[in-house]
Amino acid sequence: MPPVVLANIAALKDLVGREVAVTDWIEITQARIDHFAAATDDYQWIHVDAARAATESPFGSTIAHGFLTLSLLPHFLELAMRIDGVRMGVNYGLNRLRFTAPVPVGAKLRARFTLAKLEQIEGGVQTTWTVTVEREGSDKPACVAEWLTRRYE
């Protein structure tokens, strides 16, 4: 799906309370999981030992780190939308976060973004996004988050 393109941050005002964008699916590969493990020094076997996970894990395979799924939010937002005239965006934090289902290796994920709140800040806006990360073929999302970002003109 092509990204939603907004002319400027003022255009966000009309989107409060609405689902703004849904991304295309991305596959979670073992290489991505292994790179995340290396970056965070989190080598728990359920993430990186495919042979052991196949026999000992209740999931039957390795699974992505919950924080890997969370760390994809900026990438998903970039896939979902572009706001012209923004010189910089930053993560500001989370109000709520739940990892509601595992993400097995090979799963495909996409994100749905609803703009829950928009606040003016000096030089820009603070956005509160309700983000649902869906796993293809699953009736439960992998992650649900209330994510705060800031965009500066």
C-alpha cells in the first residue's frame, strides 16, 4: 500500500480519532531475529536456537523478541505515512504496551495506525498513536501500543 501523504503537520488535525494508515506485510526472518539478538545481547534460546525451539518451545519454532516487534514501529510508520515539511521526528515514549501473541519466525506482520490524540508543542506536534501490529493469519494481534511521537517543522 502506498503511504498516506500529508501536506504538513497541520493536516493531522483532521485525522484525530481515525485510522490513518495500514502498512504492507513484512516477513520476520531468522536473520532479523538474530541481528536483534546481537544488537541487544538477548540470546535467549526461544529466539535464536531453532533446533531447541522446535522440540522444547510451545511455539514449535523460534519467535521474535517482543521488543523486536516494538522496535519496528518507526519503520512501520515510515511505510504508512509521510508528512511533508517535517524536519525531524522523535520517539517520545509509550503510555501502554502489550505483546498479546507470539511472532514465530516466518510470520508476516503489518501495522494499523489510529491517531488518538494531537497536541501542539513548541515547534511542532505530539502525536499519540494507537498501533495494532497484526500477524497474518492470526485472530490476535502480536502487539498493541499507545505510542507517542513528536514531529517538528
